[in-house]
Amino acid sequence: MTKTLVRATFATLLLSLFALHHLAHAQKSGDEKPQTGLPKITLYAGGQTIHADVAATEATRQVGLMFRKQMGKNDGMMFVFPQLAYHAMWMKNTLIPLSVAYMDDNGKILSIHEMEPQTEIPHQAAGPARFALEMNAAWFSTHKVNVGDTIKGLNKAPKSD
């Protein structure tokens, strides 16, 4: 592994620990509402138009889709990371089953994972990822979107903090 990749992976681990602390505090404060007012982006994959909320800041990435009770058929959340790294997602406080696809800088899908609600099992990217797209469970398989395919429209994504 290169020094840059090791640093990025270490930074991701530190951010994850910070997120755990923040989430524990949020749970104690009774802040159990889904986040709203996020920027939106239109993406394309599997012949479908995807309408995704964008989580491009540390605070919005930490909350993600927590506490949402439903999502539209082609709605999702796109996570923009500040560095390429082996990012991982989990489903703590997430009420609906989801699929996540991790992508590189060009939108090429590196891995897709099915995630069960309210679990703390980490689902890690198979390679250094810049983006992650969470959709309803089985969305990618239903639309025959596979590892190696490209999610289009990411060039319009905002930069991460």
C-alpha cells in the first residue's frame, strides 16, 4: 500500500471514530429526525434516472439516511468523500434496507453491498473510493447495474469538505 493510501485509510478510520462519538451523542440528545435540505444531484445508471441527496460534508455523511422511514423508487443518497480511501458504511439507526455502490473518481463501480437495517456491520469498498451511492435494497441488481459499470453524472457533484 502506498503511503498516501495508508494515510487516507487512517484518516477514514479517525473520521469513523469521530462519527461514532457524534452519533452516540445525537442518540442521547433525542435527535432522531432524518436530515433534510441537502443539495440534490441527478445521476444515471441502468437506464434509470436517479435523484440523490448529496452528503458532501463530514456532518451530512455522518447522518446519511438515518431515521428515514422510506425512500422513493429511484431516490438515493450520494456520499462525496474528500479523499480516495477504502471507505465503509454501516446501518446504525437506518430503518430501511439499502444497497450501496462505491465508485472511484470516474464513477466506475468498485463494489456493491446489500445492507440490513439497524446493524453495525461495516460494508467496505473493494478499492479506493471517492463516492458511495445508497439506494433501496436490491436496486442495483434489479436494474442490472454491476461492478465495473459507471454511474453517470458524478462530474456535477460538489466537492467534499
